[in-house]
Amino acid sequence: MSETNQNIQLLRFTTAGSVDDGKSTLIGRLLYDSKSIFEDQLDAVKRSSERKGLEHIELAHLTDGLKDEREQGITIDVAYRYFATPKRKFIIADTPGHIQYTRNMVTGASTANLALILVDARKGVIEQTKRHSFIASLLQIPHVIICVNKMDLVDYSEEAFDKVVEEYKEFSAKLDVKDIRFIPISALKGDNVVDKSEAMSWYKGETLLNTLETIHIDSDHNYIDCRFPVQTVIRPHSDEYHDYRGYAGRISSGIFKPGDEVTVMPSGFTSKIKSIDTFNGPVEEAFPPMSVTMTLEDEIDISRGDMIVRTNNKPEAIQDVDVMLCWLNNKGPLPRTKYTLKHTTNEVKAMIKDVLYKVDINSLHRVEDDPEIKMNDIVRVKIRTTKPLLADPYNRNRITGSIILVDDSTNETVAAGMIMNRN
């Protein structure tokens, strides 16, 4: 792989929409028009379209293998698709639209820079649109693109597009999303997906692909709070590096440089960064999401689960954790069940102490008198841990603010959660 290819920026985005909003066709169109499909895949889709007597290539077939599996009851969480243009690499998390797949959307969206939500130009903002937008807001996805699809079925009407935009703006005023954009498209005909639409000369904005290639995502990372969860300690057994002791992991947030004064938590010992090493040699600064090995000037007992932070900016050590949970398991929690809580590289034992309220994803209202938790429920709970977590609120830091719960008896991941601001 050439160096240019390696350094090309990666954008992760999740797609969501109601069942017949044309999501598969849109992803197929993106892959087809950006020439990201293998010849044999294309031939198979062409043959399949011809067998059905279709004049055009059925682009939805490029992604529809997955639908058949869903209909047969096979559990597939999220389909990830990869494509690249000369400007960027992309990972698409293709998540199903039904209400019973809320947990799948949470899984697919948890690492996304951007959510692409489809709205049918004829139907406008519906319940599914609101649900998917709420999850995008809850997961603090920084950018949302509303693709108003099937514009060909409303004669490419500017009024129809404006109506959807107004409807969505009115609803989204209650959400916490920094950047919302609207693009009128026809996934079937290819209007404004990769190429500009001649039928919508009134639309002066960018195409979808151009927006995906140019949207600014560098500032999505937190570069202020320096957090480096230690994954492993590196002690080479060789004469050349006999005294080397490095701490390896991925930087969650902040910018680290050799010479910085740092504190190791939870021990509280301080030191200075001696060097920051990478696979390609030492670097003068490291920032998210780089994987690095740090060496310190002092010998300190550090192990997996510890966190190296800037001395003047430490995370809070908390044992009573206020969390918004998405319940992923088909069995709800039983009273006093013990879980393993995973947070960055750390694992602690934990228990759900209190269910504060559930969120009705359709109305966004709180349901306070129903403590029973079922699969796909989004609930605010209090969790008690056996050891303090070194955490930040999720809305400040998506890495140090997220947790997962694992059932000790079955080893299943039962919930994913976001640590809330402490009131």
C-alpha cells in the first residue's frame, strides 16, 4: 500500500431509514457510481435484473443478500461495507430500519462520524425518522445528512423538498446534533448521489458523495482532555532493548508530546513522557486515534486498565455511574445480577442499582413508572462498580464516556451505555 493510500482519511458513516426508503438502492448507487464494485458482483446483479425483466440494473441487489438472511431469522447485527475514492476511505454501517432492530442501529452508529438518514419525499418525517435521529443525537454523532429520496416521484419539486426540510428542522430543534444537512436525491435515477442532478437545477448544494468526501471531521475528536488507556506493557526480551519499558494503547483524546508532565491513574504517580514510539518510529506528538507506545522517565508500576493523563486535567474517578443504556439482550436484567463492566481497557464488577426512567423513542418522552427492561429499550440507570472508573461524560468524550456490560454467567454482552453528566 502506498504512503498516500495509508494516510488517506477514513470516514465512518451509518445509514438509517424506514423499510422502503431506498437505503439499499442508495448504497448500491454510491458503490456503483463511484466504481467501487467488482466486475463479478456487477455481472451477477445485471443477470439477476435481466431475469426479472428490468430495464435498469437493480442496484439494491448489491446489498440485499443481507435482507434475505434477516427474513430467514438469522441474526446479523450490522453489515459493514467498504469503499474508497481518491479523497477518502469509507466504512458504511448498514443497519436495519425496524423498531426491533434499535440495538443494531446503536451498534452501527456507536463509532460513526456521520449518520445518513433517508426520508421519502412523499411521506416526509415519520416515526422511524424521529427514532433514528434521536439515536444519532443520543450517540453524539457530530454530523447528520438528511437525504430526501425519491424526488423523481414528486416531479423533482422544490416545494416537496422544502416541506420535508421544514418538518425536520422543527422536530430536530429538540435534539443535540451540531451539523444537519439536507440533500434532495433520487437513489434510483442517481440524482445528486455521485453526479449533480440536471432535473433539480434549483438545488445549489453539493452532491452526497462530494459532501461525504469534504465534510470536516478532524475536529470531531476531543483534543483537549489527554487520555491514554494502557492496553499492554511492552518489555522486549532482547539484549538490544534490555531496559525498554513501554506502555502501548490507543489515544482516546488529547495531544501528547515528549516532555509533557503526566499522571498515571489510579495510582496518582507523576512522571514525564520520555518518548512516543510508533510502528514507523518515534513521533513528536500523538493524538487520537493513533496507536502508540509511550515510555516515561520514571519507573512506575503500570498495568492494563491504568490511564495516563495530563497532570492538570484528570478524569473523574466514579463508582456510582449515571448511564443511559441500550439493552441488547433478549432477557432483561434480574435484581442484584453481577456484571463485568468494560470501560476503555479496564474491567470492573458492577451492578444495576436503580432504573431512573425509560425513553419512549417515538415520542422522546420519559417513562418513569415502568422499571422492567426489555431488549432494545433505552433506559437511564444508576450503576455501582467495585472499583472507580476513570471516566468523562459521553457528550464530552465518546471513548472514555462509553461502557459495555457483560453478563458473568453467560458471557454475553447485554448492554451498551453512555455515561451522563453528573447533575
